[in-house]
Amino acid sequence: MALSIGRTSSPAITAIGTVVALVAIIGTQYLGWEWSSGQFVPMLIGVAAAVIAVVVVLTRRG
């Protein structure tokens, strides 16, 4: 899949992003998670997603 900045995204990164988005939607709609409420699981998922995003950005820069 071509991004607007001309790079090609990895299918693995796309899959990870899709899974994180689905977990977020299911968690907020069906499990009552609120991202700023201090609950442990949503915070852990958010931190993990942020760490993965930083690693991907740093590894793509070279």
C-alpha cells in the first residue's frame, strides 16, 4: 500500500495497526474502557502502541 509520502507500508505494520484499532473499538464499545480513566488495560495498550509507533518511525529513518 503506497502512502502519501511515497513509501510502501509493511503488511505486518498494517496488520498491527488494524488489530490495535479493533481492540480499541471493542474495548470502548463493549468492555467500558475509557482511555483517560486510569484503568490499567487501556493504558497498557496505549503505551504499547506508542512504543511500537516510535520503533517503526526510528527504524524507517535509517
